[in-house]
Amino acid sequence: MHAPFNFKSTTLALAITLLCSAAANAAQTATPPADLDAIVKQVIARERVVGASVLAARGDRILLHKGYGFADLGLEVPTKDETVYHVVGPMLPFTGIAVMQQVERGRLSLDDDISKFIPEFPLQGHHVTIRQLLNHTSGIVDYHYLGDPIEATSRQPKALDEVMALYANKGWVNEPGKKWDWSISGFQLLVTIVERVTGQSFPDYVQQNIFKPTGVKSTTYCDDFTLTRGLSHAYRKMGPNYVEARENGMAYNSDLRFCSTVSDLLQLWRAIKDKNLVHPETFKQMSTAEGAAAQMSAQDPKAQYGFAMILNHEEDHRRIGQHGSLMGYSGSLYDFPEDNLTIVVLTNTEDQNAYAITRALGRAILGLPALPDPKPAAEPTLADKPITENERKQITGTYVLKLSRVSGNLHDSFAQYQRTYRIFDENGRLMIQPLGEGPERLLKQDENSFAMRSAPQTHISFAMYDMHTPLMKMEAPDFPLEGVCVGDGDPRTFHRQLK
């Protein structure tokens, strides 16, 4: 027997349902845009970001889409919501998409040994699979943590094989599959493999198979032969000031040579599902950690790595995506799947500031407490004491420095880091010059204590390694370098170190 229809109770139930639904929707957008704007401005000020574009979207609702600061500091050109940036970090998941498309099409298998496609790469007796390149468990050293090979040539354009030559024949950092350790070298190899199995250049393949199907308009391949309209200038910090970052995007992997906007990146990310760039089960595999990639670091036990993307949490809120910084740019794209929230941040300033903005925004939108502000190091006041001619003679020379210890927050590749400096007398001025970069004055602070205006927190000193060989130390927070003099300060001796 059916219960009689009760209009009052039904109406009340409907009202409760509507109220609950409204409350849920209100909870999703509880933080008004003005508050989010203030949060972004606070992080930008703390991190000293020149210019940034920020986009936060929850479902179909845009919570924040705005530009901050300057796209060109010298000309004081304001940043727009759709300013173009070199994308460092958020393009890597799409490299993974390109690889997985080839897996779906039967041209690759995740467990293929890479020697099948790149027989010329010296594996030194190891077996490395495509799976291990995708999830950073290959054990191959990361070339952009080696020091001189890339830092001394970062303004020099390179072909794919020239990038590979930066790390080929270097020491293995781990046995393949045994440990997670970040290595951008693996992505250079993946780009090479995609080109060889498709018969297309990587930019052409991505344009036809990822950009065109998704309809993005402002995402382009950036190289020395094209003009990228709307591209912001890149900056790095020099003491309390800024200088333009002069690295050339063509010095790195082809998949690090793309420019885009925050809305294009959001459109690309959503198209993974909407446009079926890969099958749903493939994307699920990409966003699941396996083996050694299930633990990225002891410092962050929740951090994991899938295929070309980081898997982590803000407390109990799962997020997937990628962030990075290089060439004076910083980028971050993170999706909170269960919260229907995606945040994209691009900046034109070195360091992981885009990631810092993403986390601050994400936590505010999700109703989580703000992270404590890191305490900025006090900017020291540098002296400029006179240096005698005899002092200059004693320490001039070419020095090869290495890390005296690799701290727990550095990747294993840093154990092979090497950087060459020369100390020389330029018409009575004591100068310091890193290989491949410009010289600056070395400022005397106290007895055997020196500093540079470009890195005022770094303490430089000299000692005798033995009776005849000077030893140089550069002590920066968590990055202590030291090494002996390998020759005089003549330019020919100095530049010979790259050969």
C-alpha cells in the first residue's frame, strides 16, 4: 500500500534539497575574486615577481583571470590576463600525451627498450624503457643539473643531438627503475623517439595532434626563426634588482620551446578529456604512480609521479599537474579533480613563484589555512674594501668547482655538478667570471672574504689546497661549491675547460 502524497512534506524536502545544493555551490565559490586578487598580490610581492598571468576556474565558473605587474619592465608595459610566456613545466604533460598517443596507435610499447629507437645513445650496459623515461626512474643524469655543459652554453642554440651530447656518457645516477629522480634528459629522449616513430618534427606533430584538435590560438613553437607576438620578457633577480634573463630556449629540449597563455593551457588541459586526446584509461594510467615513482622524496611523503605529471595533495585534496622554472620564466598548472578546480599561473621571473601562487590560491579556494610565509633572508650590505696588487696575484686563476656535499633537497644529478670560474685582474679591478657568462667585480668584505652584487648571500673565500695550489670556496645556502685552481686566468686557459 502506497503512502499518501503529502504536499507539505514534499515541498519541505524539495526546499531542503535546493538549499543544500545552493550551499554546496556557495561553498565551491565561497572566496570572492577580490580576496583571491589580494592573495596573488601578496605572493607576487613576497616572491618579487615582475609579471604574472593567473587563471583559476571551477567548473564553468572563472574565479580569477588577471594579469599582474609588467610584461616589459624596461618599457613599463603592463602584463595582461592573456600575455604570452615561454611555458616551463606545464607543457611536460603534453609531451606525455604525445608519447601515449603513439602507444595507443601501436607504434610504441611502454616496456620497449629505448635502444630500439635511439641505438646511438650510450646505455653503458643498462636497460631503460619508455615507461622509465616518462616517470623519471631511468637513472639517466639530468643535463641541466650538470653545471658547465648547459650553464656555460645556455645562450647557444642546439639541435636535438647537441642536447643529447650534453649528458651522453655521463655517470648513471641510479639503476633504472630503482629510484625516482627528476631528469629532463629523459624528455629529450622521448622527443627524439616521437620524431622517429612518426616521421615528423616534434613541433609539427604537436601542432597537428594536440594543438589543432583543441583549437588553441596562442600556443606556438618558439625558436630563433619566429616572432612571438605578445611574448613577455624574462627576468632574473640580481641582488635587490632585476636583469633580463638571456638564456635561449633553443638551448634545451624541443618540448621546452613552446609559448602560450594561461587560457590556452586551461583549454589544452580540459581537451585531454573533452577531445579525447588519449583514451580515458590511458589518462588514468598517466595519473597513477607505479613502482619507484610512488615516492618522489622523503621530505614530502605524499608526492608521487605518474607519466609526465606530478601527483600530490593539498591536505586531503588531490591535485595533478606540473610546475617548473627555467630561462627566466616560471609556470604551474594543477588540477584538483575531485574539486573540479584548475589553476594555471605563468610568470616572467625565475624561481618556483608560479607554483607558490598556485598553492596559495588553491588553498584559499578550498578553504584550507594559508601556508606560513617563508622568512626572507636579510639582504646584506656589501663592503668594497681595497685589494692590494699582491692579493690579486695570489688568487687569480681558473677554478673548477664542485658541490662539497649534496643536500637532501637536491636531485641526485647534482653529484656530478661542475662549474668553472676565473678570477682575474682587469686593469686593477679584481673580477670573477662564470664560464659562458659576463664578468663582474669581486668585492672584498674582510680578510679573505669576498662577495658579488649578483648574489650577495654567497660568501667567497680562498685558501691553499697544498703548498702551490689555491682552493676557492663559494658558500651559498644549501649549495656549497669548492674547487682548486687548474691554471692561470688567461682566457685561453679558461675557455679550454669546455673541451
